[in-house]
Amino acid sequence: MNNPHQGGYGHWPQQGHPQGPGHQPPYGYPADQEATTLLPPVPAVDEAATTLLPPVPALEDAAATTLLPPVVPGGMPPQAPQQQPYQQAYQQAQSQAYQPQPQPQPQPQQPRAQGRHAAPAAAAPAPVPPPVQQPAPGFDPPTMTLKRPAAPAGPPYPGVPSQQFQQPLPPPAAQEQRGRTGSPIIDPGLQPALITAGTAALLAGGAALGQVPLALVVVLLQALTAAGWFRLNGMWPARQGIALAALAGFTADAAVLLSGSDGSAAAVVGTLGGFFLLVMVLQTFRPSDPKERFYALTVLGSATVVTALCTMLLLADWVPAGVGAVALATLLAAAPLPGPKWLGPVLGLAAAVLLGLLVGAPLALGALAGVGALVGRRVAAYDFPSRFVHMTAGVALPLAVAAPLIWIATDLLA
């Protein structure tokens, strides 16, 4: 059926070139000698061209394979298992969260095996637990109060120990209020009373020498009064207020010294009126809180009045007897006497009255001087005063309060 001169199905046509004995055509195809007749001949290998090349040293099997990767027995090397994508795991967890059946407890993740030949089961990821839906912050329907968020468990700042944030520290004002117990009245004590007696002795000596030496001691008394009054009322340093109050006292002293005998009291009253008006103008246009402005106006106005009234010692007649009664009443009130607490002030007032009677002064001099000394000392002991208050207001206020009373007892009541 097949033509022997034409190629049939699965046969190639017969070629006209001879074939040598034992020659097998490659891959089952006959060799075509005519297709290779136009190729150039292959030159023979020149043995002399390779004589100049260096000989190749022989390598051992161990040295030849040192840089090759190790061969893993058993076929292909193990490959890390592919982890489940995060999005697919999250969707699966969301779908499990809405199922009615109880949720299984999450199994603890097994530690991953170390080394190159770890088993694939050891590196399998643990099942992702379903997210817990937190209630959105809102308002409490019964009370309509905003819910306060819970405090963080750890420290809010890195590197700061959490012990510092366990309990909030109370404000300094609360600590100070808890530390203050008992009566807010604290007596200045014996040391300020001794300094008051020494100042009274200086005033008595200045009065014996004349008005100018007395005015120099009164200036010292006015400086102590201005500083102690401001600190007693809780305003410190307040240098401008202290300077203004002291300036009012110095101006009153100068007005008394420059005026005649008829206009001395009017000079003090005029000085007080002018400086009090200046204080009101300054505090009215002060850029501060209204409550603080009113408080500053009260303190500065009262300091101006108390400081300027010390000038009344320059107008009194019985100055040594009056300041002596003040010193005696202050010392007995501050002395640690046995018995009840009121015994010292009572004895001090009785001693002041007795001193006035012994020196022949007006009857009301000792009584008014003693009352002024006790009132000034009591004011200096009010509302937990500090040592600075005791050494300024506690020294000056007994004499400052008694100064106008001495003038009233010697000039108006005589």
C-alpha cells in the first residue's frame, strides 16, 4: 500500500548516500550529508597552543566541595509553611464571633522549633482569638452623666516607674490645711516682748532728748509696722505696698515737725487723707481680679492708717510713762506664769495702770496704754503667724496701737 519511493506515515524517504557499517542515525532521523557540505572544516586541536597554560592542580573531593551548599538527604529541602493571611484570619474570626455556639478557648501557641530542620507543625500559627467588642463611651441613661474612662494600668510615660502614678498627690493647700490643727492664735512669745520693751526704752530716751531724736525712733517703729502688717495679712513681699505705707508714716512725721503747735494734729489727718486717696486710685486702676483688688485695697489702706498713727507719739506729753506701760503689759502677758492663760494679760494691764499712777500721769494713761499693748499683741498672734510676723508685727503692733491711745489719754482726757 505504501510507495517504497515516497515517504509513508512514520517513514522518511530513502537517501541515495551509502551508510557505513554500524552507523545509527541520531534520534531515529537519517543524516543529511548534503546539508553539511557547505560548512567550513573544523581545524584540528593544536597541542602546542596549550603548552603555555599552567597546569590545573588536582583537587580533593573535600576541598572542591567546601563552598557548595550542604546536600539535604531525602530529596528537596524543607520549606516553611505558608501562614494564613491576616485578612483571611480576621474575617474568619469575625464570622466565628457571630455564631451562637460557645466560643472555644484559645490554645496557647507552641514554641517554634529552632534550627533548619524544624518540623512544619511546630511553626504553625496559633488560632486568632475573636476580638471582644468594647461598649462605646456614652452617657448613662438614668443619670445622664458622662462615664469617666478607666485609668491606664501602666505608667503614662516610658522610663517612669508606675509607683509614682498609683495615687494622685493632694494639692499643697490641702496638705497645709491638714497640717494645721488647733487654734489659729499663736502668741509671739517672750523674745518679741523683750524687743518691744527695748524699743519702748529707745522711745523714752528719744522723748527725753527732744522731738527730732524721738522722730528717728518713730521711723524705725513705722518701718517694722508696715512690713509686719503686710506679712500678717498674707501679702508678701508686696514691696510697693510696704514702701507706700512707710512713706505715709514718714510724711506724717515731717508734717508734724514742720508745722506749729496748733496744726500738728491737722498735719497727721491731712497726710492720712492724701495717702488714702492715692491708695484708692492706685488699686482702682490696677489690672487684676476684682476680689484681689478689693483685698489689696483693704490691706494697703489699713497699713497706711496704722503706720501713720505712730506719728501721734510726737504729739503726746507723757511719752516715757505711756511706752513704759506698754512694755510692762507686754512682758507680763508673754511671761510663762503659772496658772490659767488669762492671768498674764490681767496682771500686765494692772501693772500698766499702777505705773501710770506711780509717775503721776493721767488716770487713763496706764489703762489705755495697757489695752493698746494687749490688743496689738493679740492681732500679731492671729491666723497661724510665722516667725517673721512675730519679729516684726509682734514687736511693733503693741506700740503702734497704743500710740494714738497715749495721745488721747494725755491731751483729750487730761
